[in-house]
Amino acid sequence: MAAPLKTIEGSTDVAAAMIEIGRRAKAAARVLALASTAQKDRALTAMAQAIRAAKSDILKANAEDIADAKSAAQAEAFLDRLALDDKRVASMAEALEVVREQPDPVGKVTESWTRPNGMTIERVRVPLGVIGVIYESRPNVTADAGALALKAGNAVILRGGSDSHRSARAIHAALTKGLRDANLPEDAISLVPTRDRAAVGMLLQGLDGAVDVIVPRGGKSLVARVQAEARVPVFAHLEGVCHVYVDKAARLDMAQSILLNAKMRRTGVCGSAETLLVDRAAAATHLKPLLTALLDAGCEIRGDAAVQKADPRVKPASEDDWSTEYLDAIITAGVVDGVDAAIGHIERYGSHHTDAIVTDDQAAADKFLNEVDSAIVLHNASTQFADGGEFGFGAEIGIATGKLHARGPVGVEQLTSFKYRIRGTGQIRP
């Protein structure tokens, strides 16, 4: 086993330490690529057990992170993303076990065929290699990303947010214990041991070719930096400017239930609805009750002229509001002329993340699902289902909003690529 990596907290030689992290991760990735499903599953079982056993240490570290965040006057939605409790620690461990039960994609033959010359060609899934994950505030991403990468045969380098640094370290310690118990290299899951922002830049540069893909999971500024500076491929996780469109054929009780859940269940998650659109044909019956439900739940509303007219408590919406991810108890609301106008509005202001239609008109629903160009589109369901766990993936390493390689919740299968295996009997090309 490799010697422990010396801490680089406060060190001036961050570059050398980061290159060493990359070198070790690359070596670990070679081991993981050949590891059996049984060995990876043993590690995931041991990691889940270690998370449960370390609950008090994890909660103590998290309490210190929370105290610092409160001292810095962070918003309540931010504190919600950062906070851990008994239930959330238990959910982390359970997610590892759900990932363990996912089919192992490595080595799966997705297609095979035989050429006229007798050669057989197979397309087979293989790991990506070394994944760099840069994330903010949510310490549970440490466990989710580590587990998903491991199941798919990848090594991962984790760079958590400064605000969750203590929590991430405590979780990471449990993960490395699980790796040791399964006789897998601890460098399979690395945590960058510094808050120095220079480490992020080095990770984006690829650590001398060690990193194969970067996954950013955080706010708009983080993703913008990653996309601007990365010299390796990126699974972009853009902000969630998510919409709920209430069609003229929507049942009011269903629309109200879905809207309140989509906006207010957890306002600080990327699947939280940020814009309400109401069909003008339903405004007379639906608009006022929907606004009242939101306002009574403590949600600020910023609306267009029609929405302001419906309730004097509504504030005027600026042009920027329509494309803002609030991650707070604030929503923008507007009235549109039917499903086509709703689709056009989402195309103009949305982030291609998650959008929902509420309607009993199947034709309108089909049109919305087919034409809205987002990673996740829903009919009669809350946008807060934008979550890998809710898709049955156990966890997610992020929700990719781009169109190349992975889109939507990035689970185990999306963390693989493929290669072609060709078998011949002596064929040569004429």
C-alpha cells in the first residue's frame, strides 16, 4: 500500500502534492478497472458500515462546519444543503448499499455483430479512468461520488467546498476504511486535503494527464469557472432554472400540490422550481389559488403584470428574474398563452435541467415532453424528482445538462465509456 500522502493544508507546495494525488489516483484506477464485481461490492458494504460506525464523528465535524457557516451569515437554504443529521447520515449509508445493488456495467457487451469476412465485433463498457469531482456545500456528495465511481471501476479525486471541509474529511475517512477492508487501494477515493483554491485550478488542468473527466456540482460561478478553465472533458451540471407549467386542463388540487412540493420541499436543491407558468386560459380559476398557496407557505413571488394584478403581494419581476436560480423561497411567475408559449419561454430562459407540465390533456403533455429540450421533463409530477436516488440509481454524481456522453442524473452506467473488441481468424485487409 502506498505511503500516506502528507497533508498540504497551508503548504506552499500545493502543486507537487496535487500531482502526487493524480499519480496515485491513476495507479488506483488501473487496479479498479480489473477489480471483480464481488470485490467492489464488498468495499461498498464496508463503506456503508463505516459510515454508520462513524456517525458521531461525522456529525461533530458537520456541527463545526455549520457553526462557521452561521458565523458567516450564510442563507438558510445554504445551511440546509450543508447540514447533516442522523437521518441524512443513515441515508448516505443506505445510498451506498443501493449503489452496490446496481448492475456492474464494466465488461457489459452492449452490441455485437459479425462482418462478412467472419470477424466478430463487440462494443463493451469500460471505466472512464480518473474522475475529478468539484462540489460545494453538500457533504453527502463525498459518499455518493465515491460510491458511484467505485462501482463503475473508476478512481475519483474529490474537491469539496471550503464550507464542508471538516464534514467531507470525516466521511472520506469512513470510505477509505471500507476500501482497506476490501483490499482495494485507498487512493481509489482521494479527497483534496486543502482549501486552497489553487488546487481547483490544478485539477481542471488535468494533473499531468491523470484526470480523464471533470464533474462540477455547484452554483453558476463554479460551473462557469470549470467550463472556462478545464483542459479535460466536463460533465456540465448547470444551474437548475426549473419550471412548472400549469396547463388549462390541469386539475387545480393536483397543480397546487405539485407546485408546493416542487418549490418548497427543499428550496436549496437544483430540482427546486424557480418559475411558475400558468396558461392564460386557466388564469381565472387557477392563478389566484396557486399564488395564495405559495405566499401562505412563505414563498416570495416576483411576477409579470397579470400575476401582480392577481395578488397585490406579488413583487414585479425583472428580466433577470426569469433566468435566476434562487435556491431560496422565491419564485418567478408568469401567464403564458398555452403550451407552445410555455415551451418557448422555457427555451429562452431555462437551463435545460428539469421542467414539468401539469395537465390532464395527453396531447399537451406529449407535446411538452417531446419539445422541451431539457435533461428531465415530467408530466404531473414534481421537479424535485430530479435526483439519481429517485431514478433508482442509488445516488448521482451530478445532473448533466449537456448533450454529450451523459445527460440527466449521472449514475453508475454513465460513468463508463466503451471500447470495441474484435476477434478474427487471421483476416487481413485487402
